[in-house]
Amino acid sequence: MLLEKLNWRYATKKMDPTRSVSDDKVDRIIEAARLAPTSSGLQPFEVILVTNPDIRQQIRAVAWNQAQITEGSHLLVFAAWDNYTTDRINEMFDRVNDERKVTNEGWENYRKMLLDTYPVRDPQVNFEHAARQAYIGFGMSVAQAAFEGVDTTPMEGFEPEKVDEILGLRARGLRSVTLLPLGYREPEGDWLAGLKKVRRPTGSFVTTVA
């Protein structure tokens, strides 16, 4: 049950460097991000899977020295498109037409509306929109990891420009948004392990408009 898994998970502070997440679990965690809903189905982000120890050490150095980046066995970097371009929008619409073997006037009118709206906007506005889509996939991966019994540490605490440089993302039209180390908790060295999960009560979190 999803709620049980969400109660089990927490932002792991200490990972066991001797344990490695299996490839099949990593694949499913990434697949959850690939299947995530995104605005207009454009999927304006990519997941960078980093296992190279030297690269992860470089990223750790620009991420507040957070040890989970190197003590976990895998690192996922969620990177959003730096801008919406005509080519990127057309590629996704053409892919849908090719896969479904059908198109229609309404669908093509929608394509035209996006082409008339997105590429002419400020690139920073477009990046921020794409980054919000990346967060949807990021959340899906966090949830799937919990289902797999894999620990994660969602991270925004890093220097995006330096991560982009380390991974060569800007040359690919991408900008890093979030980091997600994968691994297994080491409770003896984790101050957060075993503490009660605390969230705002439902009454102050949910407003019902009837």
C-alpha cells in the first residue's frame, strides 16, 4: 500500500556504502519517472544515472558535502530542458503521431498553439516550467523507490551550475534541478532513523470547498 511505504521512507542521512541497489530496482525507479504525467505530455526533462565514483565525488563536493551522494550506490540527477524549442515540441508531437498511427485536427491545432506560445517566451520562464515537470517525475521515483525498499535522499542542496558543468548538461540543453541518491540506510549512524515521522495534521493541511 502506497501510504504504508510513504510512512516507511524518510530522507536517509546515512547510507551503507557496502550495499548496492540492484539494476532491476534502479530501472523501475527510473521508469516511474519516465511514466510520470507532464504538461502537454512533453516530458521536458531527463534523468542522468551516475554510478561513476569519481563523478559522484565531484558532485558531492558541490553539494554541501552530503555523504549520501557517494555512500549510496547510485545517483539520479533530474535535469530539465533549458528552453522549449520548436524542434523539441515537434519531436514529441511527431512521436505521438507515429506511435498511435493516427492524428486529428484538434491535436494538430494544439501543437500549433504550443508552438505559437512556448518558444517565444522568456527562456527562464520556460526552464522553470520544465523544472516543475521534472519534480513530478522526481516524486514518482521517490515513491517507487519506497515500494522497492530502497532508501533515498531528495536533494536541492547543491550548486546547479557546477553540477551542469561536471555532467556537461548545458551543451545538451539541460539544467540540473534535483538530486536523488539511492541506497540502503545505515541506522546506527543516522540520527534521523527511527524518529517519528511528523507532518502537519490533516485539519490544517486540507481545506474542503463544498
